[in-house]
Amino acid sequence: MKAMLREFRDFAVRGNAVDLAVGVIIGAAFGKIVSSIVNDLIMPPIGRLTGGVNFADLFVNLDGSKPAISLADAKAKGIPVLAYGQFINVALDFLIVAFCVFLLVKAINTLQRKSRAPAEAPAAPPEPPAQEKLLAEIRDLLKERK
């Protein structure tokens, strides 16, 4: 039993498990922010453009014999419904989260590529001035005479 507890402790404090836990917590908070953006900022103007339609309240009544005024009314009466308006909101949530994650991964990949880029080769030394070339030729000629 002690060995299993020690193994669990080692797993829990390992960097990857802590990083994963932080990621899940931040992801949950980010999901709430995106849901608020979709429900409170994006869908109201879209609803206004479509004649005041509240997408969260769109549904199809599967039981034609029981009328329902709203989705909440249908749920209160126990009427089976297809709540496609809520699905539209959730799909928009997903698309926004997926796009944000895409941008984040793209930025991280760009930074990694820049950090992994091979260092530039040292530049070739500059060519010596004409005077030095001439002196080197004279030196070489003198060496040949000896």
C-alpha cells in the first residue's frame, strides 16, 4: 500500500501532471469566457439581425399534441424537443475555442522554429586592402628568390 501511495505521489508532483492540471483549470475558465462571449456578445446582435430571434430558445417540438411557447415551457411540461438553438450556441463556442487554440499553437510553433533556427555561419573575413595584397605578393616573390 505504501509503495502505491509513493508511486502516486511521484506521479502527482511530476511536472507533466501539474502542467496538465493547470491547463485543465485554465481551459475551463477560458471555456466560460468563450460561452459568455457567444451568449452575451455575439448571439444578441445576430438575433437582432434575424428579427429578434433568441437562438438559445429555438427548438422543434417532437410531440405535436402538446403546444409549447418556449424551450423552458417545453422542458417544464416534459415535452421532448430538439433544442437546435442551443446546439448552434455550443457549436459557436467550439469554433471560437478551436480558433483560439489554433492561434495559440501557431504562435508557439513560430516561436519554437525561431529558437531552433540554426545559428548563422560566421561571416567570411573581409578582403584585405590593396596595399596589404601588394605587400603579400612582394613577400611571396622574395621568398621564391631565396
